[in-house]
Amino acid sequence: MMLSLESPFIPTSHPEPHRVQPFEPHPLLRSGHLQTLAAAWLAGKSSVGEGTVTHRVRLNDGDEIVLHDDRPAEWKPVDPVTIMLHGLCGSATSHYMTRIARKLHARGQRTIRVDMRGCGAGHGLSTRPYHAGRSDDLAQIVDWVIDRCPSSPLFVVGFSLGGNITLKWLGEQGCAGASRVMRAVAVNPPVDLQLCTNHLKTIWGGLYDRHFARLLFQHVQETTHWRATIPAEWSTRRPRRLIEFDELFTAPLAGFASAADYYHRASAARVVKQIAVPTMVLSSRDDPLIPIGTLEGQDWPECIRLQFAERGGHLGYIGRASGSDPDRNWMDWRVINWLVDGR
């Protein structure tokens, strides 16, 4: 059963229906492309505040990741903790990560911002790459947090690629997930990786496709553990598309037979119907990277609340300076309202 913004899923603890403030784009940012680009370039602050503690966590295969732990001074062991996962080519200091963490921090929530394998402060700590199917990494992060905060309500928020990881992990957990996580959010998640990758080559003449392939190739070149794995043909022809990068780098280094095998096995679409945790899936109909049909066409369970804005781009949602939200970042308040009080 798929639910829309007009008839949202409301957890049983919140029986009264809530109307969500619709997104009204900034008058100068009315297209999905402009929203996406503005959100990427208007970064703002990259820190949450003083007192961030970093933890290096060793994964089961020996690689390490870094967690950024922001705990309010008044936080108690029974207060909430939110795990946050960034998107492709992002890190724990991506603007949407730190911005929302600051707002949760102000509301007494402890946040754990994740640097995925080889990203941000975790640069050089992993021999294997991060990718959209690393739900096993999230499982270990959840275990790490529960071990240290056993009495705290736990939330998970994933953005873009991190949103796919979140939904994939929730689906794999099934009913067991409800005993571990209270609520979750996936923002602009690419739940069908093959369709999303194919879509990229059709947008703006493949500009986004080439952009991400270039950033990922540069990341590999700058990482000692990964640089040695660069295919010989890349010395004369660098990958120009994501599928080329995934075929020659991600798939073999992460244990997939091919890019197609990676896209199939890593896509959350295979398991979303098994999700049992109240989860908001937030996206926009003009997202230039994630076709809305990949989300509308899923067999969502009743615990999923779909919230699709007509506009907003990819992780953009920069709105007018009006309405009931305290600032222009409409996405932030939808995430916060869902996590804090389920509306």
C-alpha cells in the first residue's frame, strides 16, 4: 500500500492527522536543477558546534570508518540518538548533515554523523570502497550505538545514497528492525540503482553523470589503498559515466560480478516491502537525479509515509522566507518534525 502526502501514515502514538506545510521554492530557484545546484554550492557552516567527538570504528572485515558524535550538554542516556548517513561524494561535514545535526542538537538530540568508508575523516582507513549497498556497515554502526546507548530511542536518517542504504537495511531487518529503531528517514533515495544510473545519461546531456564519475575517479586517485586498483585502461581513458566507474572499480573491489550485479543486489527496491519501522521517504518530483517513478512504483508497506514535493530538486528544498518553518530549509524541518514527534 502506498500512501501520499494527502493521506500520510501516522504512527499509532500520534493518531491525529497532521497537515504538512507544502514546499514553496525560492522565487529564484524554481527548477529542480537550480535547487540542486544551489544546495550544493550554498554550503554554509560545516560544523555542528564545539565538543564533537570522533570515533574510529573497526568493521568486521578490518576496514575502519569514522563517526562524529555530537552530544548536547544536557543529553541523558535515555534521550534520543540519530545516526546520519551522507550521499554520493559527500561526508559527515556535508552541509545538509551538519545543518540538520545542529538543529537536532538544539532540541537535545545526540547525533552520530557517519563518514562512510574512505570518506571525510575516514580517508585512507579502508581498503574497500563505500557504495549504495553497504547496509552491513549500517548494521554494525547501529550495534555500536546500541551498545553505548542501550536506553536511548534510536533514529536513522539517510540522504541520497545514504537513503538507499537506510531503506535496504530496514528491509533486511524486517520486523526485527522495529525493536532497534524507532523511526527513520530516507531523503531522495535512489532505490533502483540501475534505473537511476540509466537516467543520469539523459539529463543535461549527461552532465551529472560525468560530474559524479569525475569526482569518484579523483577520490580514487587521492586514496593510496584504492589508487593501486585503478584499471590500466584508465591511464588513457578515464571513466566518463557512473556505470563505467562501477563496472571497473566499485564492482570488482566490492565483490560484485559486474555493475549490473552491484545495482541489482544493492538496490533497496528489492526489500522495501519488508520494512516494519515507521519511515518517511522524502523526495521531489523534479529531482534531476532520481526519477520519481522509481519511488512511486514500489510496493511500500503501511509503515511508510511518502512525502513528495512538486519541486525541490535533489537535496535542495530551498524555500521562500515565509510560512511556519523557522528558515528556508524546508527539508530540514520535515526531517526534524518526523524524528522529534512523528509528524
